[in-house]
Amino acid sequence: MSLSAVHGTLSSLKSCQADIRIGMDIVTVVAMDLAGAQDGEVNPGIKEMEAMILECAKLDREINYFVDVVQQVTAEVATEQPEAMFSLSAKVKEQFTERTARLSDADLHRHEKVVAFKDSIKNTLNQANQESAKNMEELDEDIAVTQTQVNFTCPLTQVEMVNPVKNNKCNHHYDEGAILGLIKTKHSQKKKCRCPVVGCGNTDVRESDLIPDQMLRRKIQSQKRHSN
């Protein structure tokens, strides 16, 4: 095997590593949704996802070790005689085994993606608990439900939002599909998109101003469960 082939293999391995890290981010987002949907209670599925994150963290660290070892060994071999290539595999295996043997559970729990996962779940549960406590303080449940339903209604479709987004400029909410459709239509007409909320002075709603409101989406889902 030539050194160029080795470097090509390492490049492919790094691409796989990038996919693994993206997968860890996706698992974190799913776990956050699961935690928020439980109204502050810990869902058993979150523990399974944490175990999955730890496995991915272990694989991520092992790839780092392997890449480092291969680069180090190939750098050494490159300055030696061609026959030194025959011992490349054995040297890599020896050093890689030695490094992975020192990888502990504590190291995995300090992995940046694992820390981010735990922090995200903790914050989501805290927000859910705070929201639950706030709801308990409502003086009149019927009035509170009515008000909530009004807040859940998209000013464009006049029906309950599915994927609410918040406008950073005027703080109004819309259903994502509806507002993006309006923006696209106005732009095709060479016009600016005005905020559809009556009385709002925001005359230029842009897609970059819109942020998904995960907390409001969870409220809507919670309200649906309550109604059912």
C-alpha cells in the first residue's frame, strides 16, 4: 500500500467522523423534544439516547486516535527504507491498541458532544418544569385555555399553528409554512412582505428574521393532549 492510498483512506475516515458528529447532534435534538414533551419528567428513552451518544463519543475518540497514530507512523516510515512499509500495519495496531486502552468512561463523559447533550436535556427539563409551575398559578383555567388558543392561531391561516416561528423584529408568531409561502409570493411580485398581524409596523418580514419557537410548539402539543 502506498502512502497516498493511506492518506486517501484517512480522508474518507474523517468524512465518516463528521457524519457521526452530525448524528450526535440529531440525537440531542430528538432527546430535547422528548424531554420537553414529558412536562419535566424524565423519559426512559432519553437514557437510551444518552447511551447512544456515549457509544458515538467512543467511536469519535477512537477515530481521532487512529488518525493520529497513522499520521505519526507514516511520517516516521516516510524517512526510512521502502521495506519499512511492511511493518506499518503492525506499528499502527500496536500504538492504537495502547492508546485506546487508556480511554476511560470519564473521558467519554467529558466529550464535548456528551456534555452538550446533558446540558441540553437539563435545560429543557428545567424549562418544562418552570412552564408547568407557571400554568399551575393561572387563576382561571378556562380563561387561560382560551387565551392560549388565541396565541396558538396563525394570523395568516387563522388555524392552530403546527410549526410556529417567531419574528425577531416584531416578536409576532406565524406558522412556518404559511409565512414562508407569503414571503416567496411577495418576492416573486418584487414586493416586501408585511407582517400579517393587524396594526404591526413591520413592513419587511424576511426569512432570516424567523426563528423556530420550540417552546411554543411544545405548548401546542401539550394543549392537544389536554384537549384529547
